[in-house]
Amino acid sequence: MVDWEDAFANGAYIDGAEAYPPAWAAAAEAFRATARVRLDLPYDSASRARYDLFEPAAAPLGLVVFVHGGYWLRFDKSTWSHLAAGPVAAGWAVALPSYTLAPEARISEITAQIGRAITVASAEVDGPIVLAGHSAGGHLVTRMACADGPLPPQVQGRVAHVLSLSGLHDLRPLRATQMNPKLRLSADEAARESPALLDPAPGLRISAWVGGHERPEFLRQSALLREAWARKGADARLVVEAGLHHFNVIDGLTRPDSALTHALLGQSGL
């Protein structure tokens, strides 16, 4: 029998895990202090329905949208501003949305909210759109790439790449964790919100990127998405970055010359 509580317990297997959240927040604040940014732009009427838009010095090459994780239960956009640094230095605008957290919102409602955030942000920046998300954020951006995703056709048609960082693509096991009283996942919703069980939208490029030192369940989830969607004809890739774990697999986004930033923006062979 699988211990699903342990399977999703990232921090328990990362040395110094407790130091990461304050370090992220400090790095994010420092980046905002020097960046060209418009803060707290509304995309919906909900109190947390706000996004920050970071802009490069020249006209942007396109729009990156980064969606944060935290098991749909924690964090907001302000903890992750520094992850815009790499794409902004490479000439792209970056939008970071917050969203209503569980239990106030169900995961299906958060999915719809992120669709609205991307749609509103897309009107601010011309050119291609690239989506990235970490952990639960990886789930949310991958849901945008599903055939039944919430993006309107004119926005979906601009999406050039979707990159899920250590994403959750099969939500069914979460029903067996202590998080589910807040997530409120029914069997039906868990299946309907699991990208690996759904059809990919045609014509999109999908990357599942995961650290080699992640928990086995996160390695499984990334491999599952690639296999399921590649078998359905999608351009789906799996990248296992050696030596990284769930809390530092995102670090490459802070640098324009990292393999992660190059892959995200389509500047490598990935």
C-alpha cells in the first residue's frame, strides 16, 4: 500500500527545507525593487485575482506567465517575483498571478481563474505566450493545454510552449492525503482536473521538467504526462534535471542563460 501522505511530503526530504520560503520572499522583494513592474493588476473581481507584470527595457518578445505552487493552499505572487528575472533579461514580459486558494475555491474554480488571468494579461503584451508553473502551478498551466481548457481560441492560438515544473498531473492520489478536507476533491473532480487523463489541445508543445532528486511521485507524475500525451500525438517532452529537488528546480528561471530559461523560451533544442 502506498503512503500517499509521505509521497507528497517534499520538505521532509530536503535538507534545510524551512529556509527556502523566507529566501524566496527576500529574493522576490529585492527583484521587485529594481524591476520595471506594474503591480496588482486586476483580472477578476475576487480579492486575490491580481497579477504583477514585469517588463523588459525594450518592446517584449512575448509574454511568459508563471503560476506558483503550494498545493493550491499556500503562497501568492509576491513570493516568486525573482523567477521573472531570467525571461525579463532575455527580453520577455512576465506575468505572475495570484489566485483564490483552497478551501475558498475548488481546484476546478482555480483552473478557470488562471484562464482568466492569462487572457487578461495577454491583452497587455503582443506576440507568443509561454506558460510555466511549479508544482500545483504546473498542474494549472498544463490544464490550459488540455482540449477542454479555459483559454479562448484567440489566446490558445498564441501559446507556443507550456512547461510544467515538477507538476501534478494526476490528482487522484491527493484524495488519500490530509490535504483533501481543504482541497475537497471528489473522485469526479480529481479525474476531470487531471491533465494526464485528458486530451491535449492540438498543436501545443509541452515540457514536463522535474528534478532528478525529487520524490518518486513527482518523477512519476512528470513521466506520466509525457507518456500519456505523446501517445495522443502531442509534442510532449520529459526533462529530468540531475541533482535538483522540488525546492531548487525552479532556480534556473532567475538566469537568462540557464538551460531552463532557454528551454522555456524555445532557445534550445528541447
